[in-house]
Amino acid sequence: MSLNRRTLLAAAALLAPGAALARTRAMTVYKTPTCGCCDGWVEHLRRAGFETTVEILDDLSSIRRRHGLPDRLMSCHSGVADGYIFEGHVPATDVIRLLDQRPRAVGLAVPGMPLGSPGMEVPGRPGQPYETLLVLNGGAARVYARHNQG
């Protein structure tokens, strides 16, 4: 059986370094009906290549509890992808890095709503420094990334 040139090129593209980066990533975002900044975060994810499904709920506590997110790390919305939870205005670059690394963890959180984080940009106002936290099993957290706005 012979392979034609198109088939060989397609196979080579799949095996090429970086081919995994081109894959589509999916995330379900849970938000309340009154959250406007959540829409900005969803748009940020979409620009980064995520296919997002948005589910509007009156209360997100059951989603957070199911995924092991401690109350102290809550923010205004939650995203779930590949078994991880992403709480608050987590930059897409941090989400992609975590999904590529696949650590033993609950997910990532940006507690509060830091000015300048994705979805919290205000034209004419500088952002504030903030940290993305890696949420470990059992509820402990440590710094995963620092973001210096200015």
C-alpha cells in the first residue's frame, strides 16, 4: 500500500514539535447572572484559543466544593477544564501551562478581582501586581505565577 504526498505531509504535521500546542482546548465557565467581568475573562480565554461553554448559576459553591477549592480562594467565577478548576481572573497563559504540566493539584486561583487581570482591565488605569496560586489537594496553595502590572 502506498501513501500519497498529502497523507505523508499530514502525518508529519501531527508528529512535528509543537503540534500539540495547536489543539483546541475546552473549558466550562460557571458564573452568576450579574457578573460582567466574567464575560471579559471568557473573551480572554477565547482569544487564547479556548472553546468555552458558559453556564449561568445562582450559586457556584457546589462547583467549587466538588473540585476541592477552599472558600478563602474564591472569586467571582470558576472554570473547569480537564479535571482542574480555575478560579477568578487566571491568565490563559497560566491555564495552558498547568494543562501542559498536569501537576497533582486542584487547579489555579486568582483570589479577589485584581485590577488589570484578564477581564478586569480598566482603560487609562494601570493594573496592580497579583499572583496566580496553585491550589494543592487538601487546600494548601503556593504561588504559581507572579504578574506585575503597571
